[in-house]
Amino acid sequence: MAPLNVTTIRTSSDGAWQGDNPLNYAFPLLIIQTILVLLISRFLAFLIKPLRQPKVIAEILGGILLGPSALGRNKEFLHLFFPSWSTPILESVASVGLLFFLFLVGLELDLTTIRQNGRNAFKIALAGITLPFLFGAGVSLFLKKAVYAEKNVGYGQFLLFIGVSLSITAFPVLARILADLKLLTTEVGQTAMAAAAFNDVAAWILLALAVALAGNGPGHDANQSSLISIWVLISGIAFVAFMLIVVSPIMNWVGRQCSSENDVGDEVYVCLTLAGVMLSGFLTDLIGIHAIFGAFVFGLTIPKGGVFAVRLMTKIQDFVSGLLLPLYFASSGLKTDVAKIRGAEAWGLLVLVISTACAGKILGTFVMAMMCMIPVRESLALGVLMNTKGLVELIVLNIGREKKVLNDEVFAILVLMALVTTLMTTPTVLAIYKPLRSVTTQTRRQLERKSANGEKPEDEFRILACIHGPESVPSLINVIELMRNTKISRLKLYIMHLVELTDRSSSIVMVQKARKNGVPFINKVRRGMSNNQIVTAFETYKQQGRAIIRHSTAISSLSSMNEDIFHVAEDKRVTMIILSFHKQWRGGDGAEAMDSVLPSWREVNRKVLQNAPCSVAVLVDRGFSYESKTVGDSTASMPKRVCIAFVGGPDDRKSLELGGRMAEQATFKLTLVRFIDNDNGLSSSEINYEGEKEPDDVALEGFKRKLNESVEYQEKMMSNIKQELLTIGQSRDYDLVLVGKGRFPSNMEAKIADNQAENVELGPIGNILASSHYCILSSVLVIQCQHNAEGNETNVSKTVSDKIIHARNIAEGSRV
């Protein structure tokens, strides 16, 4: 094959049928390079996922693997897929992704939040920058003398790049690690994020200074370079001042113009903002500072936490982080040649650099945290967390190599240092500090004994209400109001806002918003109800003197969200967890009335039902307060008709206990429907499984003795239970139906079970009433009482006498 003439590279080929090799043309080769990078980085991310490492580790490793350190050692592979003429094209496309990623980083940093986080975070950040920077100044002497070839590079330029690379903390990577470790909303996590934000701003200032001083690298007149550096610094300061003083108010005005309803008009603002990112990058490149600095500063001017910021992230994040950013790691990996680290002395310098970076960062942060009266374990964990490196580290190193301040050997040493320090963060923090404990069998049994004996901590009925969207808030308030009975016990309500943590940057903005306002932040604004209205609804309910309310936020991946719920349930010793069903009512009838919110929330509910340390209630909301005008006004919007469907067993007795709490409400009518056996249906032996019939009878007798005229008692035949349940749900006689989840023997469950097992996690009765196939109109509250961690069908650890005592306690609690 004739050698390729790189001066005549065309964009696209004429095709293989014309005899063209697509890999000799720019665009087809870029497609193959992108596919190769994505496949390798995603495969490595899959391999390291069980190790709880951030995705950036896989992307850095993928870049190194493609480079001359591994696959690139094969010259045929390198010349085929990554020829030298394609490097500028690959780097240009990767730089576009980098430009917009740094815009997102600036968008994540809220300067007002940084100012509000107090002196401790600032002190910790300052110590975490100063000490490693000083250590870097010392180690740079050894590096420059031992392995550096360019004798005419100024020591000041070299020191700045080494110091910045050792002192930097990767803010986005740290947020991901904190979230995976369940530390994001803890005091340690908030302090680490605040200190990392300070650190990030300082690192960018130092990097701009380093780039300005580096100029065009070695070989230029020193006096001329100094004068140019001064002009670059002055121009950079003027650019930042212009952006914060002039551009920031304009972007605040743009943010106020955007709303969740005006999608078409907002597209204009989004497009102009994207153009502004490119223009800002061009201006800083024109000044002599890297283009990414302009994109980062422009990101700082965008108003945080509003609809506009979320919409920008939605438009940019997936394409940039998923497609373009891995190309930047690949281009960095193509420059990283581990083989350049030759001999014992060079590898000793690698160990020295890693040790110096860890010692400076961890020691500086630890000592300052201890001086701020933070406990030893938390201080040590903070030091390890602040030692996290990542993409920003690679940016610093690539700019240093581009400016010829760093040679190939120093570049490879510092890339490996960034990789090792980030790799060690998660396992080290897990070994030092992990506040979330698992739900133990002993804790379950302690809570179970308290529940069985009718004990409530401090004579309080404690409810943990988990919310992942605003739609169910009015109905949830009304359900809680039904359960409020001050004559039995005081109500204490814990509101837990569940926010899914994804790979999107908006999750980090949520954390900052939650920390800034002291109340949780919900990403999506649905049906005109914002997060402020949600908080207002509960605060209004609180101000009416109806309950003590505490807010908290769980920001986690859905696969482990149940751990956060269990932790709060144990820590606050709650009596019951209330969950929203994974489908929501949207105002129609029948099957069309159910609108899926997010199917993955169903798995969260299933895990909570399976392993909860206390009783659980799942609210299937079909407009429990649909005609309500004022959220939180329980008097105006309280439904009047509630039905308890009683079959038998511990879950149904728990629903009866809740009915006893409701029985004193004067504003609604309670109907108790008991299903009894007959000759044609279930036999008495089937009903009396595991000795459940006797405690059922005791609980019902005690309940009926204390009925008042507002409670109606009915009996229905068990043989026709499915049709009777459908009649209850399809009629407009009841606004809310209480049912037990039910853990029945297999032969009994087979007779109750529905042929269309749509919601098996709710039990056979809950499955029928929550189905979208039967035109059910009533809202449903499915109750599951506390059960053993082993997950048996029935609580075999209790004796029949224990159940009778528990039933009597329920009857006493139902006094009206």
C-alpha cells in the first residue's frame, strides 16, 4: 500500500467498493476511535463497579490501555486506529467535550453556598492546598534534577504545575464517591464538599497563574515572557470581573424567564447560553489562558438550582460525559507511556510523588480538622476524601505537557499518582469511617418486641414518610392526619425526600441546594408544584399544631436507597414507614387513571417491604385529596369515608390498629368489613393457620366492643372475596381502603390470588386493589406489620399466647 499523504486527508471516503480504506479518512476513523474508546471504558467500568470505584477510574485506565503503555505498544494497532495525523482531530473533538464539561463544573459550584459554609471548610481547604503545595515544591527539586531533560524550563513554572497537581481535589469525583459511600448528606460529606469547592476555585486560580507564567514554553526570551505573563494575568482578572459583574446579572434574568411550561421559548435561551460557552472559551484562549478557563467562569454566572440550570444539564450532560469526555481520557492515555519510567530511581520517584501527595493532603486536612474540633475518625476520613484526584488533575497535566513544562516521564509519573490516590480513597474511607450500619437481626427483634408490647418511644407515634415526587404530598398529609390521635400518643413525622443519584451533574446541584436552604431539593417540577410548595405544605401542617415535623434528604442510587431509609428508621425508632406507590393517579377513570412515575421505584419499595425494621404502609393514591384546594388544610380536604378490609393475620391486625387510631376522628365514617369462611369457601382450618384465628377474634371483639355510631361493621363471605373487594374498590362509597398485605399459607393464597399478578409485592389483596385493570376508584393503603429478618411467611418466633396479648393491646389502643 502506498504511504498515506497526510497533507491531503479527506473527511470521508468513497466507500470500500471504490477501493477506499475508511480508516484513511478523518470522519470514519473518528467514528471507529469513538466506538473503541466507549467499549473499553464501559467494559472497565463494569469490571470495577463491585469495587465501588468512580467511573473516572475506568476512563483513565481505558485511556492508558489504548496508549503506548499497553495496546499502543503494538505499532500496527497504533498506526491503524490512532495514526499521528488523526491526533489533532481527536483532540479537537475531545476539547469540545472538555469545554462543556468544565462549564458544567462551574455550574455545579455555587459561590453563595461556599460563602455560607463557614470558616471550618475554608480552613480545611486552605490547609489541604498549602501543605501539599509546599511538599510539591520540595519534590519538584528531585524531579527536575533526576528526570527532567529541558534545562531551560524555569523552576517557578515547573513548581507551579507540580504544586497544583499535588494539591488539587476533584470536586465532581469526590461527590460521586461520597454518594456511593452514603456520606453525601452527612456532616463529613458536607464539610468535604464545601472544602472541595474552595479547593476547586483556588486550583483554577493557580492553574491560570501557571498557564500565564508558562507562556509558550521553553526557548523564549525571559524578559518578553515576564511582560507577556503580566498582561495575561491582568486580562484574565478583567475577564473574570466582567463575567461576574456584567454577565452574571444577565444570566440571572435569563434564569427567571425560564419556566417548566415554556419549552419553546426557553430553547432560544439555551442555544444562546451554549454559544456563550464557546465565546467565553475563545476569549480566554485569545487572552493566553486555556479556553476551558472561560467556560468554567461562564458556568459560575448561571443561577443555581432553578429550572434553567437543570434544563442546561439535561441538554448537555449525557452527550458530553457519555460520548465526548471519554475521548479526552483516550487522548491523555495516548500521551501516557509508562515505559518511560525506567529504572529503580524513576520508580522510586513515583513512590515518592504518591507518598508526598498523600502525606501533604491527608496530614494538612487532618491537622486542621482536629483544630476545628472534628473527631479523629471524621478528620482522618476528611483527609482521605480530600486526596481524591480525577479529570481536573489530567487537565492540569495535559496543559503542562502542551506548554512543554512537563516531559513524558514526569507526565506518566503524575498520571499514575492521580490514578493511585483516587483508587485508594473508597477502600480507605470504608476502613476508617462508615456511619450507615446495616439493619441487623438484633435491631429488628428489639423493635419488634416494642411493637408487640404496644411500646412507643417517649409515647410518640413516629412515622417516616418517604417522598420522591410532589404529586402524592396532599394525599400523604391527609393519610397522616387520619392516623393522628393525640389521646393515644403524640404524632412525630419524619419527612424523607428521596432523590435519585445518577451520573448527571444535577444530582450534585441538588446536594448543594439541600445544604444551602436546609430543606431538601427535588429535581423535577411536576404539574406546577415546586419544591417550595412541598415544604410549605408540611410546614403549614406543622404550624397548625398537628405534628412535630423533621426534614431529611436521601441522595442515593435507587439500588441502595433502602439502606438510607432503614438507617433513618432505626436511628429515629419510627413505628411505621409510609411509601408512595410507584404509579400515580392522573385524574381519569379505570386503567387510564394510573400513570407510571418511575418503574425503578418499585424495586425500592420491594426492598423496603422485604427487609424493613418496622411496619410499612404503601399508599396507592387515586386522588385521595383530588378536589382539595388547599394543601395541608386537613379540615377542608379530609375524605369522609374509610373502609378496613379484614381477612385475618398480623398485617390485618395492624390495619385494625390503625383503624383504632382513626376511630376518634369525628369528620369521617369508618367501615369495617370482615371476610368470614363458609361451607363453599375456605375451611376453618385454613383460616386458623399458625394459630392466627384466636388473636384475630380477640382483636376484633375488643374493637367491636368500643365501636361508636360513626363505625359500621359488615361481614362478607370469603368464597366471594375477589368480587367483594372489587365492589368496594369500584364503588364511590369509600375514599380510602385499608388492607393488610397478608402472609397466608399457599393453599389459602391461591384462592385469594388474582390471575393478573401485577403488584405481587403488595400481597394478594393489595394486588387486586392496586391493579390498573379493574377500574378501581378508591385509594388504597396496604399495611405490612413488622416481621423477622429471615422473611418467613409468618412470624414463627411468636407463640399463640404472644399474639393474643398483642391483639388485646390493639383492642385497648382502639378505644373510642
